[in-house]
Amino acid sequence: MSKVISGISMSLDGFVTGPDVTRERQLGQGGEVLHQWLSEPDPRDAELLAGMAAGVGAILMGRRSYDLAEGDGGWADGGPAGDAPCFVLTHKPPAPETVRAPHVFTFVTDGIHSAVKQAKAAAGGKTVGVHGASAAQQCLAAGLMEEIQIHLAPVLLGGGTRLFEHLGGGPVRLRRTQVVDTPNVTHLRFEVIR
């Protein structure tokens, strides 16, 4: 059975991008430090990343994330996870002729529950990876998120896009299942308790 899992790099003060995100600077001002662990990986970082990538069967993301990446030429090999199906939450799909990888992207206009259902069906028992803050927030608020993986960068950005900003009502209880500390990042894994 497919699990819905968010995996994202975050600053100690809770930001997944710096301020002033643009197509040219998708991680915002100063946000590139969040992904330093990807460009200078410790062997434990590389092992963890390979395991995450191997387990992905489908991606769920918001329209803003799609527009930012596609506006910059898109992903070299299809979508954020190669040819894995990618479901984009949106109110209005782009014109079909503008979609660079139509075999990868499906635009979902009828809400988060429908998007998760479609992504799980396409994932073939593998993980549905949640890409970006908006999609993660929507999954958490709807009670659809099963696991959260945070790659905690040792930096305070002071502004940008917060990961845990719009979560709906009451608290979301978590159970920590893994901690891996490397020189550039601390990997934290949590199960969402229902």
C-alpha cells in the first residue's frame, strides 16, 4: 500500500526557501544553503537519498512549484522524479501544448483528496512523495500525510516560505522514527499519528 510522505530540506527556523523566490532563484535569497547536503553529500546523505529515490512511485506537488521549475526549462528527464507520474494541484491547468512532459504530469483540479487517490493508484505500492510546502500543508490539514522527512540545515534564514504554516485546526501529533546526523544536515523522520 502506498504511503504519502513529505521529504524536504528546511532551515532551523522553519523555512523551505529563502525570501524573494523567483524562477531564476527557486530557493529564494540565501536558500541554496538548504540543499548544500545534496551538492556535498556525506556517504550517509547519499545512502539516505538513494533509498528515498528508489521508493518513489509518484509525486504530488502544487502548481507554484510546477510553474517555477517548468519556467526554468523543467526537469531534464521528465518530472521531479524522472518519469514517475506527477500530480499537480491546481485550480486551472496550463494549456496542454505548454506541458513539456505530458506523459509525466497530470493536473488535478478537484482537490487534495482526489490528487492523493490518483497518486496512490499510480504509485503501484511505492511512496507518494509530496513536493513543496503547499502540497505538504494541504495533505497535513486533510489528514492524508503519513510520514514527514525533514532534512534540517544548520541555518536560520529569517524569512521565506514556511513549511508548517497553514495546517488547519488543532495540533498534528508525530512520532520520531529516525535521526541521522551528518556534517551538513540532520535528517529527521516522523510518523504522523492519527
